[in-house]
Amino acid sequence: MTNTSKNKNWQDKIHQVIYEADTKPGKFFDIILLWAILASIALVMLESIAELDAKYHSFFNISEWVITVFFTIEYILRIISVRQPKKYIFSFYGVIDLLSTIPKYLSLVFGGAHALVALRALRLLRVFRILKLVRFVGATNNLRKALKESKYKISVFISAVLVICIIIGTVMYLIEGDKSGFTSIPKGIYWAIVTLTTVGYGDIAPQTGLGQFIASMVMILGYGVIAIPTGIITAEIVKQKVSTNTQACPNCSTERHNDDATFCYKCGEKI
């Protein structure tokens, strides 16, 4: 066997584990990745609480470095396991993967930059490959199956809202700080939830011009979220044909192939 063939086989094995949730190693990797993301977000939130940071700062710092190294290795493996690395690097998930890896390194130069690790929340979108959403197959579905199907749709909606609140809460914590009552990231997330749902207790309010501008956008977004009829969203999702195939093309990294697909619908490469 030539060196080229050996390298190709090695890359294909890594690609199977990292990009494909249909295989057992792929599912196992995605579960580990999910827990690493959740642990990282929890760490950066807890670290923003002064009392906990003073007591467990060394533990938080070491744990975050371990997770950062894990994501760095994962990012490198994703690049070398595809035949066109540029397509992955400049793709949506490629950019998110990079942004979720560099904050800890930036914190060595710029204080507070590590809080941007909350951007890792966006990577939680990957877990929905495992859930393998399926559509309604017809009007004969009974109530039990309808409720079971709706459970996943509700989970997607709630997860999207939580992602938005985590990011907005982190941004407001960085912009406003202690003087405006944003004493920690959880406080910022609490404000984001209260504002996004248009409850508006008023116990915390932004004081800076930029903070007030962001608050205005969040309020408008909140009205939009509430105004969207749940029935219309559900009906639209039911109409979509969602494939259970999670294979990504090893050549161009394109996903969402049909279950019986043998070749990539975009570049024609065998998958």
C-alpha cells in the first residue's frame, strides 16, 4: 500500500468519527463534544461570579485550558480530514469552531476576552444531527406519535432561545459591567431572558448608549418571537423533508444527503 493510500485511509477514519453521527464512534464523539461544550460554558459562567472565582480560580483556569486544548485538536483534525480544508475553514461551522477555540488564547493578551467562550453555545446545534428529526408520515398518525414528534421541535426552539440569551447576556456583561448591575454572566443572561420575553422587571437596566441600543434590538426581537404563531412554525416544519442521514462529503463537507445517496449531490464525490 502506498503512502498516499495510507494517508487517505487515515483521513477517512478521522472523517468518519468527526463528521458522521451515523456510526457508533461518530455518535460517541458528538456526545463527548456536547459535554465539553456544556462544561466550558458552565465554567466561564461560574468564573464570572466573583465569590466563586476567588475560591476556585485555579480550578476554573486549568479546566478551561484542558477544554481549549481539546477543541484546538478537534479543529485541526477537522481541517486535515477533509480534502478541501478552505471550504470547512470558511463555512459557518468552521468560523464558529475557530471563534470558540481562540478566546482562551486571546485572554493571555487581552483581559476578559475569555468570556467570548460563550460563543461555543452555537456549537450545540451539532447535537441535532443525533436526534434525527423525522417528519409526520400522514394524517393517520396517532396522538402519541404527534406529541413525540413535537417534543423535538419544541427542543429546537427552546435551544435557539437559550443560545441567543447566553450570547446577549455575555455581551451585556462585557459592555455594562458592575456599575449597571451586570455583575456576572448569569446576571446578564437573566436580564436577556426578562427582556426577550418582554417581562421587563426593570431591576437591571443598561446605562451606556451601546447597551441601550442592544436592549432595544432585544426588545424588538422579543416581540418577533412572541408574535410568530406556533401553529405556522409547526406546519412549516412538518412540510420539510428532514433526512436522517448525517454523512458529510469527505471532499466538500456538504451535509444533508438523502438516506440512499451514494454520491455527493454537490460535487459528485462518493460518500
